Amino acid sequence: MGRSTFDGPILSGDNRFGPQRDVGYAELVQQAFIDFAVTTPQTLGYSGGSGVFVTSNGIPNGAATIYTPQGGNYSSTGPTAASAPTADATGTIYRGVVFLIPQGSNITDVYVDVGAMPSDGTHTVTSIQPYISNNFATTTGVYGTMAAITSAGRGTATFTGTQLDYANGTLQDVQNLQPGTQPSWFSQVVVTVKMTVASLTAPTSGQMNITLRYAQQDLNIGNGTTYPYGNFD
């Protein structure tokens, strides 16, 4: 079976013609499962390490590059890597996932599902504080806010008015300079999780699943001239 990709918003509906046309955007999902017992890149559940976040784009997880957000400014040399996330320190550990999505997307949800609280074998994390931003963050990020997770379960993002402005039209963070492609932008969404408990060292057990839900938008939806729709023979 082949694998294909589609570059553009995905429209879905039953009636694509006439005044009762009912198409809308299909929601897209990216997620990464993290198992703190797994420390080998390109292995199912790879969790990263000190100063290393993961990306699910490798399928399975690989080590991610976090780029310095470009703010829509093209560079002839392309994007530059940002400083690495804060290294492990006794009592405070940072891990996270980096998602690349189409610029101008609409983030609808961010979930952090914790199956088992991380532990280093002696000390079990008592607080997981997620930060949702377009870079490594240690305070509230530009895309959402999530309360600390203190036991196994789900954390769900909420959005302030300012965060909604960004989440409803994600930022131009990383330019695409792949040879042979039209210049375009990625939005970078980084979900940082800060894990704390006294005397904690690098966790060796525990699992979490980090999920990003979004729709790729097109402001021309409904315009049959600039966005053709329907079936064609």
C-alpha cells in the first residue's frame, strides 16, 4: 500500500454543491507517545533526554530540532536551531514534543494524557506542568495554558484571548527550503513538560501521550473561483 500526502486544507461533507453545501474543514491530529523507559531514538515511545525533545515525524519518535522562530522573515541560510532545552537538574526535568504544522492553522485542542507518573525508580514525579508555545518555554506560552497534572489522567489546554489570536492563525516560525518546493512556512508548536519532585533524577519509567489537534485553514473556502470544489471527470 502506498502512502500519499495532500498539500492543502482538507474539506469534508455530504453536499458539495448548491445553497445547501455543507462542507467544512477536517480536523487533523499529530501526537507522540512517550515512554520514559525508552531512551533510544527511532524506537517506539522514545522519550528524549537531557536537553533533547522528540518529534513524532520520524514515526516512531526521533530527536527533534527546535528552531528559533523567524517571525515571517526569510533567510538565505534557512532556519537556525534554537538553544537546547534546559538540561536535567536534580528535582526538575524538562521533556517535550515538537510539532510542525501548516502556517495559519487553527489549533483546537492540546492534550497531555499521563498513563503513569514518571519516576526515576526512587522518586515519583508529583507535578507535571505543560507549557504550549512556539519555542521551548518555561512559562505560559503563546498558544495555550494547561494546569499542572498531579496524577495519572488528562490535561487539557485552555486559551486566553491573546492565545486564541495566535491559536486561530498559527505563526510563521520556520521556512521550508526543501529543494524543488515552493517557499512556504511551518508553524512550530512545542509542548514542554516540566516534571518536579524533590531529589528526582532522569525518569526511567512512566508514560504520556501528547496530542495536538488542528485544522488547516483556507480563507477562500466557499469560493469556487479561487478554491475549486466538487467532482471532476
